[in-house]
Amino acid sequence: MTVRTMMTIVGLLVQGAWLWGDWPAELAAHEGIVAGIQFSPDGSLVTSVGYDGKLKFWKGADGTLAREVAAHDKPIYGVSFRPSGESIATSGLDGLVRLWSVLDGAKLAELTGHQGIVSSVAYSPDSSQIVSAGQDKTVRLWATATNAESKKLEGHQGTIYSLALSADGKLLATASQDKVVRLWDMVAGAAMKELPGSEDAVLSVAISPDAQTVYSGGMDRKIRVWSVAEGKAVREMVTSDPVFGLVLNKDGTRLISAGYSGTVAVWNLADGSTIGSDKKAFGAYAVALSPDGKQILSGHENGKIFARPMP
């Protein structure tokens, strides 16, 4: 049902090649893999990063390019808007976290300390910290007031591929090559729980709005639903391919996944069923949902960003 239903919806809503106002259904964005996409908090901008080392700003209204920054000399893997929308953090193969002005694209700061690839980066909800993680198996906390490292969290036995912060900023979840999801207490700056059980590397992670549930996806082609209180998986949802990206809608009722084959799927979390899915191009490495919950963007191996409405 899912692919046909999704395409029917797209056919009804799209005339030619346009969705969600004037945003293009297909956008040539980067030379090489699009590794990260994020909407600004107010939805007025979309930012993307890729293996070409570029940070790009797209107008949320129509998808036109607003600004392009040669942000890193090597591939970029992580991107995060500050909650206020005034700056952006990027991270990548060069082992650096860099901060950028949204207003003019100027570099604001460079955070050094990681050894190897920095796979993921995020601002805390109150903007007081930046959290980064990567190949050196560590999570690093940076104080935004000084741009200095304030804490290093250790425990993973492999590269950390993804991290997610709860809406209140008190819970951090990390996904790793070591087949484990770890939970961290951000108030105490300490390890909280370990969630073993994945059969292969865990590539993506998300946290429910109430911070009671964690979602993970990885190379074993399963999305696991973890109870934070119980510290165990309470549901498994089987996917067609490895899961590279996960994002939740605001009320936590829908989960969007992006996979290696290029499949982007929307899941009903009430029963674990698939509401809709499509495959625009091979290798969906990144996925994002607009602040109003109406638009899904995915970044692919061919350097393109594809758009579709939330089913």
C-alpha cells in the first residue's frame, strides 16, 4: 500500500514538480552525498551540508539558494541550528566543529579536541551547550558562552554516528558502531543507561517529546523503540534497508526514517505501521521535517534533496 498510496497523494498535491508552496520536489544541492539537512526554527531557511565541504542555505519559501559557504576542506557530516536561529554548527571529516553566522555566513568559532571524524553535532535546547560526537568514541560538551570544552563523556567502544537531545535538554542519546545506544544525564554530565540488543552498528537515534521513549535505527534494518524507564526495547519495526536517519514530528505520533536504498518512510507510532513511503533516489543519508510538520526533505547520495508532503 505504502508506495502507491504515497505516490497518489503526491500526484494529487503536485502540479508538475512543485510542493509546499514553491519548494521544488527535486533540488540539485551538492556535489556528492548530502549528509545533513535541517530547517531553521521558524522554517524560513533550510540548511544542508555535504561531502563537497559546503554549507548551503536555502529559502524555506521556494528552495532558492540564499547563501553558500565553503565551510570545511573535507566532507561535512553534522549540522545544527541554534534554537534562536542566529547561528549554525557544522562538523565533519576534519575533526572540527565550526560555528557560522546565519546572517552573513561568517565563521564565528572553531572547536577543537576530537580525534578523527566528528559525525554529529547539536545545540542544546537552551543554547547553553553544543554537543558533538564521533570517531574517537567520545561525546564532548562545549559551553557556548566561551566555546570551550566543558565535559568529555566516555563509554562507547566504537564510532558514535548519531546523537539526540530531549526537548528539555536533560537527556542525551547516542548511537554507535558498538551496537549500543547509550543514555546520558545532561544535568549531571554522566552516563545514565546502556541499551544493548541491536544486531549491528546503530546509525541513528531520536527522542520522544516527553523523553520517555528513544528510537534507534541501524545496519540490522530494524527500528527499535526503547522505554527509557525500563531500559529495554518494547517494539521492533522491520525496515527494507539500513536506517541512516530518524526524525519525529512535534507531538511524537509519527516517525520518519531514511534508508540506504533511498526509501523514506513515515511510521504510525501508535501501532508501528507504515503510513507512507517512497524511493526518490538511492542512498537517503539525511531527513528533516519542517516546523509545521507538513514537509519532509531527504538528502541523497546523488547530491539531491527531495521533497514530499507528510502523508
